[in-house]
Amino acid sequence: MPNPLVLPEIAAVKHEMVAIRRHIHAHPELGFNEFATSDLVAKLLAEWGYRITRHVGQTGVVATLQRGTGKSLGLRADMDALPIEEATGLPYASTHNGVMHACGHDGHTTMLLAAARYLAQHPSFIGTLHLIFQPAEEGGGGARVMIEDGLFDRFPCDAVFAMHNVPGFPVGQLGFASGPFMCSADTVTITLHGQGGHGAVPQHTVDPVVVCAAIVMSLQTIVSRNIDPQETAIITVGAINAGKAANVIPASAQMTLSVRALDAGVRQRLESRITALVTAQAASFGATADIDYQHGYPVLVNHVAETELARSVAEEWAGESRVIRQMRPITASEDFAFMLEKCPGSYISIGNGESTPGNALHNAGYDFNDECLPIGATYWVKLVERFLA
């Protein structure tokens, strides 16, 4: 039965969309190695009449369609896969060992391609449309690399939007959020230098394992005592490595932390307190600490006016019952935040289904729900037609 939300022209090519999505799924590529994926994207878009620019941010593709003079709009889809061994057993499962599309970027790419095809065939907007197919969202910072390669200088945009699937939400339900929506993500590597020795005479050593233990416990007080309880802050000690033998106290130990915040000021406060606390704790035991604080993705902040426009498009097209007006913030991170630092816009959520087996993101059993494809593509068309009216 036809979905009344889907444009008939998009519904008519759903089988082609599914075939493209499953081809990309079967041939996943890691960040900055999306050679076949970007080749396919560029080939299709060129056939549909877009002006293609390759190698924007290494393997990134920008496709431009201009109709008259007016505003410029950017729509972004990520293309990369994850280093996960697929366990879905699907006939179109990954053919590349240890690599799979476990976050739905195959679907994001295909939704934007489907919208691109429709928009090329129907002169329903006035202005310039830039379709941004981004590499390396999964930890590679592909958005930042594209920006450093002149993305918004070469392809100016009055606004930029992106969309991500959300497992657990009904298929095609659209979610919006004004303001801070996703956390910053920083990685901290702490190397503690003590004095090794025999486990039988610990008084002659400076035990870095004990220092690690003290630091782990002390870190909890940063969130509970240095950060406003109404703010979001997360410090996770994800790895501790030290020693190899039961009766040998090692000379050094290493800890790796993941640090997240939903506010730029809180992010800075966390860095300041972690640095001070680790240094002081190490010194209190007679040890020293080397701290490598790597800034990852910033806080993703959706712009109010652009979010309201995107929300109103969804409500007018799909109805208020299919729209979440203000989603709760998410403590994951997303490098589209870099683009939103440079250009107004918003990051939109689309439901991937409530009961799909193994539907959690970054899960070996995950698969993008093909029923989302025509819905997401139609939404993109509606947004373009409103923004570039």
C-alpha cells in the first residue's frame, strides 16, 4: 500500500534505492577510504546533471545544482563504515572482513541520492543546492577535514542540514532539537611514571597502579563536585594498562579517558580539573604524570531559526503526530558539529524502527531499515523546496 507521505516519483524508484543502499552495505569502506562509494555517488549525480567536485576532504564529494539566483543550501550525508565484523547473515551482508555499515551511513547516503535524483528531474526550487557527501565521520573528523579543504569557501551555504537514523523510534518519525543536542568528545591519555620493583618490597617503589586507582576514584568528584548538577558531564576511564607479572610492580602505567560535555564551558572546566587533579594525585604519591589531552568533536549545537524551519516543514508535511518537537540531548558525539560551528543549520533524527533485530547502532547485528529511504528522501525534497522557494 502506498505511503501517503512519500512523493509518488520517489515511491516509484524505491526498488532502485534499496538496491543502491544494499550495494553500499555489501561494500563498506572505512574513513578516508570510501573510494568505491564516492565513485558510485559521483557517477550517479553526474548522470543526473549535477556539477561534481571530487576529493573535497580527501574522499569527499560535493554535488551542485543551480537554478537561477537565490539562497544556497547544503545537505550532508556521511559515507563511511565501521571496523566491525558483521553478524547479520543477510544476503547483502558486508563482503569486506572486519568492516560493516553498523551506523546506517549507507542509508543516509542513499536517502540523499534519492532526493538528488528527484530534485534534478523537477525544477521545484530557485537557488543553489550543494549536496555534501562526507567521509570519515566515525572518528576521523571528516567534516573538519572538508572545512579545512575550503568546503564553505568554495561552496557557500546559507544553511546546512544533516540527518541520522535512530533505532527504537518508529520508522520515519522525525525528531528535532534546538540548542545543544550532542556532546563534545575528547580523549585523554595519561602516562604515570613511578618506580618499579619487586612486589615483596613495595616500600622501595612508587607504585603507578595504586596511583591509577586513586585517580580513578578522584575523577568521580569532578562531575559530582566541580560541575553544576544540572549540566551534563561524563568522565569514563575506558582502559588501564600496567605490568605483566603478579610479583613485579611496574615502573609506569597508562590510563585512557573519554570525556564528554554538552556545553563548551563545561568542556573547558573538565579539562582544567582533570589536568590539575591528575598532576596533584600523581605528585602526592611521588609519581609524575604525562597528560595527552586530545580534543575531538565539539558540542553539536542546532541553530534555533534553522531548526524551527526544519521542524515546521516536517509538521506541515507529515503532521504533528509524526514529529518530536524537542528531543532530549544525546550524549554521543557527531562531527557535523564542526559544520554547525561554521554555518547555521540543524541535525535531524529519523526513526529506524522500534523492533528491528539487533537494531542498536555500532552493533554487529544492525541494519538500516529500507522503509526509511523514501520517507527521508521525500523530507529532503520538502526542505529544499521550502528553503529555496
